[in-house]
Amino acid sequence: MSETSNFESESSAADDEFFMWRKKRHVQGDAIAGLNLTAMMDILTILLVYLIKVYAEAPENIQINDDLRPPESTAPEKLVPSVNVQISQSAILVDGKQVLEVADGRVVSEDNAAYAPLSAALSKRVETIKAVAARGGAEFNGNLMIVAHESTPYDLISNVLYQAGRAEYTTFNLVVVKPAAKDK
């Protein structure tokens, strides 16, 4: 009997090793074959943020109201994506963020450097675009789109254009609205 018990113990030890080896192999295989949901969620989140950003910056998304009503024109030009400066009756905005307050066609300021916040905002936007371009994004093309209220004084627009020129913008697009079709 001692021979059979010896044989059984050797065979059970070999079986145990085989099953342990198989179990280890199976666990390692599951780690490779499974889906990594964290990485997939990261990719989807990045895509979502990218699409929202692209849609939000589309030039066709200009909100027109009583405070910001561009002049009318029959120009057939299509809008080119660019940095957006809005000059309304109450504020100057760069990409939707207010940088200066306007009253009676003039910048409201307590100091001599009235347009310094505008210059800083435009320069910061140039730096951001150049940083994105260095990481493989679109190159900085110097385009600036200005949306001004129809009664904005030329002096205010020219000061905004001057600050934009100092911030490396070279191409200016002044936005106008197509007139409504008249009924006959």
C-alpha cells in the first residue's frame, strides 16, 4: 500500500502543479484580452471636448441681439474661422469673454492704458494658438474677425484694429449681416 499511496501523492502533486500553471496562464490571458474601459472613456472624453470646442468657435455662431447688431451688406463672402472680437454698445469681448467695458462709444477706463486688457487678451490668444500649433494643431494664420454694432464709432474700431495689429494679427474680417429678403 505504501507504493500506491506514494504514487497517488506524486500524481496529485503533479496535477496540482499543472492546475496552478493553467490557472496562472488563464489569469494572465484575461488581463490581455479584456477591454480597458478607462482608456476608452479617456478617448471618448477627449473627442467630446474637441467637438464641443470646434462647434462653439464656429464663426456662424455669433449671437446677434439689440446690444450687438452688425450693419447690413450683400457681400457673398463665407466666414473664415478666426479669433472673434465683438464690439457691442456695452462691452468688448474676445472669444466671448469680456475684456473692456464700453459706454457712449468709448472705453470706460480709469487709467491712460485703456486698451491694455484688450491687448493682453489678444496676445494671450496668439500664444495659445501657437502652443497648440507646436503640438500639431493648426498654424496661427493671423486672422481676426471683428463683429461690431452698426452704430459703433470708427475711432473705437480703429483702436481695436491697432491693438490687434500689435498682437500679430494681420488679416481683419469685419462681419456684416445680409439684409432680410423683402416681400413683393
